[in-house]
Amino acid sequence: MATEQCLKCKMQLSDSDFVICDCCNELLHEKCSELSTTEMRSVLLKKRSLMFFCLTCKENFKQFPKLIKNFNELMERNKALEETNKELLQKLDNYKELESKITTPIANQCNMEDVISEIINRQSRATNVIIFNVNESSNNTKVGRLQDDREAVINILEDYAVDKTDLKLFRLGKISPNKMRPIKLTLKSAEEAKYNLRNKLVKTPGIKIVADQTKAQQEYFKKNNHMNTHDILNSKMTKLVYQGIGHVILNLVNTSLQTGNIPHELKVSTIIPIPKVANTIKAEELRPINTLPPIEKNFGISSLQPTSRTC
């Protein structure tokens, strides 16, 4: 027994004159329980469905709905706090990642010595140009071959406004049969080199003049040359830069219509296979989609309109 006294009156209990609360197991006199005679018989049965609760337990049961409501509110608040905590942890991770990128020394991402060396190398090459496809001299002496190369370069640069006196040049690579080595030409200034590269005044067929690029520059341009025309100048990019290059596109279209020639680069398109059947590898079950560069579409529209008027 929890106690030998009545919970209500605090009097001593006899061995049979009491009833037990089914919740707190406290004892009460039959009279103190406020049960009727019929209810008391039902409560005292060994196999019974009627339960007895003391007054204190009854009052506590009335608080259950309020407790459940408060519990549900706490659960919702806890869920909201978990979501907020998750967002804060995500922001913290982003902050730490950003902080690591900012605080990481440049030397860890790129060797500073390599950067300085690359800058110096580019500055030293700024006055140089490389000339390709110049015929090799048949002279047997080194001095004679150098003089022939100098005369050939002077003829190539005939229409260029550059100082042609005392040109510094030499062939790149070793002499090889049936192979024309490129000529490296050093001009007086970087401005003259830029002038040579910007102005296409070479009259000799096949001659090509390019900048003297470092290895890093060559790798960069080689990588970017694999880009498709659509990636370089798509419709969105064309609209953004049209104010600056619109006249160039217009001149390109007009010249093409006048001469009947279209640049080879604009003839290249990307064919994307679209499957007619899901997860197929058979060629007959693929439908090709041909995507054209935006400028080539302008060619088509420009040539279609005059034809439509004529017809």
C-alpha cells in the first residue's frame, strides 16, 4: 500500500473499508470516495471495466487537453528551430568555405614565381611577331640565309609603316627538308608589333603573322579554340554586344551577299541526336537536330527577303 491513511480524511483505514485510485494508487475510505453502493461494488470486482480516480487525479485529467495543445505548440516551435538551425549551419559552412578561399595564400593556388615569370616573359615577347610559311633560303652559309630571310621579311612588310632598318630576326627550330621554319621577328616597340597583328596588309599568299605567345597563352587559346560558335556568340550574347559590333555584323552580311561567299566558320553547325525511343542506341531511332549560329540565321533572313520581293 502507498499509505495506511485515507487520502482525504487522513484517518486510519481498516483492512476492507477502502478503495484504491487507479491512477496514483492512493487509498480512500468508501465514504470518502463519494461512490454509490453500486459503483463501489463494480470497483471492488476483480474483473471490472469501471475505473476509480481520486479527486486530485480527476482535476489533473482536466489539464490533459491543455497539456497536449502546449506540447503540439512546442513541437512546432522545435521544428521551426531545427529548420532555422539547419539554415544557419549551411550559412556557416558557406562562410567557412568563403573564408578559406579568401585567407588561402595566393602561393597555395598558384605559384607566385610562375606568375611573375609569366608576366616578364610576356613583356619580353611583346615586341616580337612570328611569321609563318616563308620559303627557306637555298644559301649554303648562315649569313647568306639570314640575309635572304631579311629581304623576304622586308618584302612581306612592304605596306607596313614600321622601321625596316636593322631588323632582328631568326628562324625557329632546326633545318629540316621540305619544312619551312617560322621566322621570329623583333621590332622596335610593342606598338609596331600590335600594328602588324591588327592590320592584314600581307600581299604574299599563305603568309601568316601571329603574336609571339608564351606556352601558357598557347595552351589557353588552344583550349578555347575548341569552343563552338554557338558558345562564343549565342543569341543572348549577340543582343548584349550588338550596339558595339552591330556595324561589323551588318558589313559581314552585306559583303557576303555581294560576293556570294559565306565564311567557313559560319558553315559549321552542331548536330544533336534526339532519341525517338527512350534509352535507345540505334541510329534509326535517333532524330538529328541541326543548330545554326545566330549570325548564319541572319544570313538566311537577309537573303530570303530580297528573293521574296523579286518573286
